[in-house]
Amino acid sequence: EAQVTQNPRYLITVTGKKLTVTCSQNMNHEYMSWYRQDPGLGLRQIYYSMNVEVTDKGDVPEGYKVSRKEKRNFPLILESPSPNQTSLYFCASSLAGGPSEQFFGPGTRLTVL
Amino acid sequence: AQTVTQSQPEMSVQEAETVTLSCTYDTSESDYYLFWYKQPPSRQMILVIRQEAYKQQNATENRFSVNFQKAAKSFSLKISDSQLGDAAMYFCASESSGGSNYKLTFGKGTLLTVNP
């Protein structure tokens, strides 16, 4: 089954404790992206990757890091989480832009205390 | 930069009736794509319908159709014969066709309630 998976689905952590949210897709997609969703703000892009070893900042990259060492994986790293990073996070992937559908993962609910 | 505006934070409709969700956008791009996504309580983002800006014909997917007015930069979603399963948050989104980032720019969403 074609899908994007994220782990963990739920995470409660404390300020400053490094964490990684994993994202993996099995569709051989070149493009992958991370979004965060906050009430009243819709979804905003954090980082994106056009291919292996090619990543760039989105609209809200502060406090986040990413890596793309393999085509299928695109982890999101929070090296020192803060309460303002409490949010719902989505990973997405697509073969290309334009009419190609972007497939979203199931979301990760992160709470930083 | 692209912006997407959904002016209706909440809407409600009776089962089997028709409802229209509004969306306006702003872009300096000559070519772009528009989407409607559905987010049910499960939080999964589900693509409902997409429209290429260069196509004049409005997209249709079963009970879902759009009214794309390019000059007015308007992209509304019409849901016909509403069903209880249509209850969800609906997001309008745009994507520019050029450049290296296929970023989706989302509106703030419209919460649709379907009354039995």
C-alpha cells in the first residue's frame, strides 16, 4: 500500500530534550516536506527536500533541522524543543509538483511542556 | 508570495443538501494549481479536488465540484447531496508551478458540520 508513515503519532516531552520525528514514504517520491498545523493558522511549511542531500527552509524553519540521506526518509529534528513548538506535524511527499498529488502522513501530535 | 483566504471559519448544512465553501487567493504567478483538502476528526489530510489554473473547465469529482474564477481569484468548493461523512475541516490550498519548492500555501480552514 502506498503510504507516508510518521512516528511517533503522539509525543509529550519537556523543554530542551532533543527529539526526532521520523517520516518514511514507499512511493519513490523525490519531493518531501514538513508542515506544522496550528489552530487558526492552517498548515505552514517548515522544511522541504527536492531529493537526497537537497534540503531547504520553508516558511517557519526556526528551531528545526532535517536531513535527507535516503530517498524514502525525511526526519524532522528538534534539538532543543520549546513550548511554542507544541503543534500537529505533517510529513508530505510527491513525485513532482503541479498536478501531482501530495500524500500526507497521519500526523504527529507533539506537546512540549 | 501566495496567500489563501477562507472567510468562513464554520459552515453547516443539512444532510442531502448542497453547501458551498469559499476561497480566494492571491498570487503573482502566471501558472499555479489549486486544491481542496479535507481533514476529518482522524486528522488525516485527504485531497478532495484539484484544479490547474490554465484550465478553464471547472474540476469535478463525484459530488464535489469547484467554481474557479481566475480573474476574481476565487476557488469555491461545492458539495452536493451532503453526507454525514463529509463533516470535516476543509482547507483550500495553492501551489505555484515554477521553482524548486512545491509548497502548498493553505488557508485557515472551514469547519463543516453536517446535520442529520
